[in-house]
Amino acid sequence: MKKVIVACGSGVATSQTVASKVDRILKEHGVKVNVEAVDIKSLEQHIRTSDAYVAITKPNKEYDIPTFNGIAFLTGMGMDEETEKLIKALQ
């Protein structure tokens, strides 16, 4: 099963909200995935075992996995485009 991580500063409020939304959207599109919210401090350890990263804050560096705009899922602005890109990356 594919794994998507969502990271914010604390790994609690914002990342949990976005992770739940991403999980629901992907499942509605028939994508079998495990979506996990993490804090930014543990991102490096989680990124190695993940297929995609949904970033709440602008990443300081580039990763070897596709990275997506988490603010789009939080606000709804640009969410359809990010959803489409995320689905393609997980296929």
C-alpha cells in the first residue's frame, strides 16, 4: 500500500486536518493509501518510507519523492489540481 505523509510544525492540528482530508479524497478516487500526519522534526525519518509528501510549510530542501502543496488542501484553493497531481504520482 502506498504511503503519504503530511507534515506541519507540531504534527497535530494542521497536519491532522490535511491528512484526514487527503485520505478521504484519495479513497473517494479509489486510491488505496495510508496517510499519516507527522511533525516537521521527524520528517526525515518518515520521508524514506513514503511515496508522497504533502507539505504544509514550504520545504527547505528537495526530496526524492513527489511533494505537494498542503495549503491547497487546507484552504480549498488549488485543491483539485493538487489532488490530480497526487493521484497521478500514486499510480
